[in-house]
Amino acid sequence: MTIATSTTKGPLNWLHISFFVGLHFGILLAPFPAFFNWKAVGVALLLYWVTGGLGITLGFHRLITHRSFQTPKWLEYFLAFCGTLACQGGPIAWVGMHRIHHLHSDQELDPHDSNKGFFWSHMGWMFYHSPAFADVPRFTKDIKDDPVYNFLEKYMLPIQFALGGLLLLLGGWSFVVWGIFVRLIFVWHCTWFVNSATHKFGYQTYDAGDHSKNCWWVALLTYGEGWHNNHHAFQYSARHGLQWWEIDLTWMTIQLLQFLGLATNVKLAPTKQ
């Protein structure tokens, strides 16, 4: 399967740029006494785990994109909802772009080709209208007609505003600043480090045909996603940290779900490579 268009820079996407800049300016409110308290920080950390750990890493990535394990449909939808709260695009767009990345990793047709520089692979690629988005439907045939996924795709921003309203009711503007602005920016950059830092820093255990590397500090920030070279070598594996020192909290979560009977058909890399 190939994509008909190149990822050469197209027109600037001012909607994305305005959204990113606006959210980044929002975190400037966080240190002010009117918006800072430890309960708000706790809310941000809790939502960081729910949206970044359960949502993006466990849900969007290992479950939906790579189908490295299976869960009951209600749990899959819950994890997809958590991922939608990370505001990185709806599940259909996120999954499609990530599958395109794997097919063309560090090549011209990779949406965030690391050969174009750290900033490009980290976030610069989203400042432009990427032609790869047009090919998302071809890479998401398994979910693009699902009504739940379409709802989450269509209403990603209203869902985020609803969360903001709930936080406002529960704890005032400090909960909003920390639970929305600070949390989103932190989750974004941690996720983006998987596209940028793990294609530049770290070590390679396997020849995956690209620049993917195992980076311990990205793994700590992203619940195990930093063992990126392992992942590119065995994309189907539910476990990314393959050595005993490669701590993979998401794999531990999958093991817990397996123990509870909520994760089945768990796929793993061979024990001897």
C-alpha cells in the first residue's frame, strides 16, 4: 500500500497553529496564585494518566492502532474516549496517521519524517496541511464506519469543553487551567517526543530499517512508549520494554487487564530474537 502524495510542506494550517499557540499561552496562567493549588496539580496529574496513559498509549496506540490485544468493546470505547480527551485529533485521524508513519517510517511519505529535523518531527509537521490526512480512510477501514469512533472524531472539541465545564464546577478556574491547559500541553509534548526524541536519542537493539531508538526518559514520560526501536521491530507486540530494565508501565497495565479477564489475544515479540 502506498500513498499517492508527498509530505512536502503544503500551505500553513492556521487553524492548527492558532490552536497550539492559544493552548501554550494558557499555561502562563498556571503559576499565578489565583490559579495555583495542589488539588489542581493533582487533577492535572490524574488526567495526564487517564488521557496520556490509558487514552493515547494503551487505547489509541497499542489497542486500536496495532491490535496487540483485544478487550470487550465497552472497554475499547472507554479507552478511545480517554484518548479523545488528549485532544490530539479524533481516534480515526490519530490511528490513520500513525499507521501511515509505520508504513513509511523516516521516509519522504512519513508525515513526521525525522530526517527533516527535530522540530519538524516533534510538532512542525502539524503546522502545515499534510497530504497524508487524505489517505487516513484507506488506513482505518476497520474503524472508520464505527458510529462511536465517528462521534468521538466529530465532537472531540465539544467533549474537551464539557470536561472544562465539569472541572470549573468541581474546583473553579484553577482546575481548568491545570486540568486542561497544563495537562494538554504536557501530554502533547510527551507524546510528540515519541515522534522526535526516540528517532534521535538512545540505542538501537534491532535493525528496524529506520532511525527508531530506545530512549529511557521518553519511556518514563509516556508509560513505556520510549522503547521505540523495540516497537518498530515488533509492531504487533503489546510489550515494548523487552529487557528487564526497560520499564513498561503500559505492559503492566495490560497484564493487569489480562489477569482480570479484560485483555485477550495478547500478542508478544518472540522471547529469543
